[in-house]
Amino acid sequence: MSITIEPITEHFAARISGVDLVNGLNDALFGTIRQAFEEHGILVFNDQPMTDDEQIAFSERFGPLERTISASPTGGTPFARQSNIDIKSGGIIDKSDRRMDYQRGNYLWHADSTFKETPSLCSILSAREVPPVGGATEFVSTRAAYDALPSERQVELDDLVVEHDLLHSRREIGFHFTDEEAAQTPPVRHPLVQVNPATGHKSMMIGAHASHIVGWPVETGRALLAELLERATRPEAIYRHEWRTGDLIIWDNRAALHRATPYDTTKHRRLMQRTTISNPNAPRA
């Protein structure tokens, strides 16, 4: 089996072919994939249909899996289900349902699980059912954004700490947690600048969950975070992925942001299964 790694953009993301992630993925091939992940940050695979059990088995090669919070439509499982399909009935969920309100947060630029005390290494998203129109996912590299900063600006950012809060990001879309749900995700603090231990590359932990800079006036810190986010998400910096059934994407939550884009949730079915791998070795603020 011959594996091919083809860069998608100049600075990040690669498409990998010539490998079956379910059957015949030996340690040597996985080592090549893991090295490509560290270097490119986002890996795209086509024609990789998976069951839930197969996705869990593949995901666990990267590390321990997170469990979703109770407010998620699949709370307490290894899957963050991005879907308008009801798990029990198989029908389309009404657009006014609270489960759909929660998922609107995915339209904001974010990295998964930065609101958790132990943040995420990466996420793996498997396209099970794809609408005919819409529903693309967009990605940017916060490593490329950091590299593009003047060196003196990089030095200014290197020691800053950011408070991340899921309640902060969901308030942006008008979603409100119950007291019990809110108690599960208290605010946490992470270094703004992340260093990849495998490559030495630096990136920024920013996005919708980033509330403010610790030790700064709140509005001043939010202005800086907004500026950094705007720099990272310039239109020319975006990779937009138009999904096909069987596609699978892995992205580095330490060094990339992503967001969902709209589709007609009342007419078209969409089922995307996401596993998220924890990063117990993440640096502490």
C-alpha cells in the first residue's frame, strides 16, 4: 500500500490517499499519518466510510477520547453528533428544538474543547450523511497566523494567558445553559501561545470560547482577541471543505480553528460524527 500526502494550501492542510483507515492500518502507516498531522495540522481523507466502533478504534490511536457534556445532543458519549437527525426517531429535528439551538454555536470560529481544563489534541469528523447543498466546513491555521506576526508582536503575546468559557461563546448566539449544565463547564485558563512539542511550531489558542486576557481589562483583552481572530480568518487564509459521504478530516485543535456553514436543516439530512481526543500533556497556565 502506497500512501500519498498532497498539501492543500501553502501553509496548512494536506490530503492523504492510498490508505484504508479501517482495514490494514499498521503501526508504520499510522506513524506516517501522525507525522503528517503534526506538520500540516489538518488531514483530509476521502472514501473512508466508518461505523461508530471503527471510528472509535481509529481515534484511540491518537489518545484518550473525550466524553461530551450533557448539553450536547449526545451527552456522555464519545461522539459530538453534528446532525439534524433525531437519534431515536430517525426523523429531522425541528429547527426550533433546543438541540439545534446548541449546534448554532458551530457557526462561530472555534477550536474544540478549549473551554475544558484538559484541552483537546485533535478532532476527527466522519461524514455519514451529507446534504446536496451547503454544510461545508471552513478551516484556518492559527500557526500560520502567528508566524505572520512581526517578531516583536510575537514576543508580546508569548506569556499571555486566556480565559476560555463555553458559556461566553454560547451567549454570542443567544443560547442559555441550565444551572446544572453551566456547573459542568466553569471557565478555564490556557496559555495564548501554544508550542507543538513535536515540531516546535507556535500557534494561538483563540476563537469563540476565548473570553478575555487574564490580568487585563476585559474589553482591552477582548479587543486583542478579536484582532487576532480577524487576522487568522482572512478570506484568503481559509480552506473550505465541501463534504462528500465517506470523507474524514482530522484537525489539530492546538493550531487550527474551524466553523460550520449553513444548510437547509428543514429539507436536507446531515449526519457528521465527531470524536475528540484529549491532550493530557497540554501546558498549564
